Amino acid sequence: MIARMSDAADDRNGTADEDGRGGVPGEGEAARPTPRERRIAAWRAAPRVLARQGFLAPLSERLALLEAAGSVYDLDEDSDLYGNGVVEALERRVAGLLGTEAAVFFPTGTMAQQVALRCWAGRTGNPAVALHALSHPEVHERNAFSQVSGLRPVRVTSEPRLPTAAEVRDFEEPFGALMLELPLRDAGFVLPSWEELTGVVDAAREREAVVHVDGARLWECTEYFGRSLEEIAGLADSVYVSFYKSLDAFGGAALAGPAGLAEEARAWRHRYGGNVFQQFPTALSALIGLERELPRLPGYVRHARVVAAALREGLEAGGLPWFRVHPEVPHTFDFQVWLPYGADVVAEVAVAAAEETGAVLFANYWDPKGPGLSFTEVYVRAAALEWTAGDVRAAAEEFARRLLREVAAPA
């Protein structure tokens, strides 16, 4: 599992810092910044970064986002209570964008997907959920499907790509629902072709299974598919979307689908403790994200391709013997970079370069994947638009030379 700078606490198992130290800040040697604290401090101070992740900003900056609330909702309306008012307005907006009969707000995607698949299991009579071994519920949710919701995940494949139509059609046991994560984050934010995706959906239909899309990052898929959100969502029986991963909202998620499913989902939301008294800050931030960020996402995807190509050129010019940018041409605006060095070494060089140059290429955690092998995720957002290909190439070349000097230095 990757303990990342983004996706926050729900992707981290435990409370230890990246250097393995736990404990309470202020005790013992905690006065010395942890690697994560140092990395985030360098990212905040740097004039040039590829992404400004809102949730890592100071609280004052986060609250400032709501200054735009009056442009997306009538602030003279009554505040929300248990999911009405601005929350209902957000639900209608999501349903309209995705072309579904209804949508239901949830405080988390973990809850939304458990509810969706629990509802479908009741309808199909089969609690088995076919999914990818790298899907978010399998990797990051502490077995919530089985431990909390009585579902039985079955893994269609563990290959670093989405399942194929043949794998779905020929799977050896029955399942009531097929869950597809678009994009598949832990395989490198990868997507199938449109033809492959429709083939997989058809294969599930042949088996009389429903199709649920884990669309936490669905908002950023339109550029790759060349299709509208409504067309993509229209392939599935239900879709979950996140408001903070792509749209920089304070949190929250929505489950979109048929009106009957939404009605039942509201009942289960209450049972799961998700019918929160007031949610107006999160709902307003989501509406702002849909208004401001959503139209910009295709541009971020296009620029991510420029950044990825320039990174490859710079790392090669810097003399690295081997590296991988994956996917070579990003499918969304996030991608992976793999290097043949230990995570501690690469992380130290990355943060030192950020501190000394004020330019941050690699803002995220470096995950060890074996002896002398590590990777990180690169996020491209609005801040990256200030970087030309030449800027990225030069920074990558400098990083590569620093890294080679570090590994060549005597211990």
C-alpha cells in the first residue's frame, strides 16, 4: 500500500510516519521533522509545483474556498438538515451530469460503495462482487465489503489493467455484481479502450450481473475516452463519484443510479451513520468544484501528457540507467514514475532538490517495491500549466544528476 500525500488518511494503515516512527508529535525526537513533514513543508514553500493539493493547504486557505459559495448556491436559503437544501441541490447536479435518475450524497466513498453493492446484492440474491485485486476496496478499505456489509469479493484478475471481457465471461463462479474502477489507480491510473470497456460490460450482462463503476476519478476520464460523462456513466447500473479527488472539495461522495436504488440507499445511509446533521461546507465546496474545476480537467489531462514526455526526456538526459513513466502516455492527469533505487535514497534527493531549487517534480511519497526499486505518483493540476516541456525536462535532468551523485557517494 502507498502512504501518499493525497487521498489522505483513508489510504494509510496505522499512524506511523513514513520513516516508521509513530508516537505523538513533540515527544522525544519528534522535534526533528519527519520525512513527510519535511516533504510537505518543501511543497508548500516551493514557488513551482505540478499540483497544489488543497487538503494540504493551511486551514485559512481551505476556508477561503467558500468565498465563492454565493456563485453556486443562494446563500439566503435555509441551511441543510439531514440531507436537504444544498445537499439535495448537489445531488440533482450530479444526477444531471451523469444522466441518471437520481444521486445520493454520502460522507465517504467507502460508505457509498458498500451501500450500492449491498442494495444490488439484495436484488440479485448473490452477495459475490467481482472486482480487480488492485481495486480500492481490496487494497485500502480493510476488508469492509466482507467485514461490514456481508459481501463476498471475488478477484477477476490481478494483472495491472482492467479485467477483459473474456475474463469476466469465463470467470469460474457466479457473481451478482461486477465492480469496475475507472481509472484503476493502483495499476497506474489506467483505463481500457472504449471498445474494451463496452465489451466487459456486455460480458457482465451476459452473466445477468449488474455493473457498478467505482468512479472516484470518473470526472477525469472524458478526455481519454472521447465521451461525455453521461455516456460513460450510462454503461453502468450505478456509479460512485468523489468530490475531493479531482474537484478539490472538502470531502464527500455521491452514488448515482436509478431512483429505486437511490431511495434504498438513503435508508442504508442512515443505518450506516452517514445521514449527517449538516453538510453545507462540504456540499458547497463540491458545487464550487463542479463549477470551477470540472471544465478544466481535460486540459490537465492533455498537459499531463506533455509533462510525462518531458520527464522521460529529462531523466534519460540526466543519465539514469533505467526508469519508467507509467503509463507512457497518461490516461488521466496522474501517473507513476518508477526508479531503480531505494525509496529512502530517492525521497531524500527529491526533497533536497525541492528545498534548494524551489521546483517540485516529485511531491509525493516514494513507495518501496522491492530491493532497489521504488515508485511515486505524479499529479498534474492547474499549477503544472505554468511549466513548459522545457521546464520539466530541465528539472528532471537536474534531479537525475543529483540522484546519480547521491548513489555514487561513499557510504
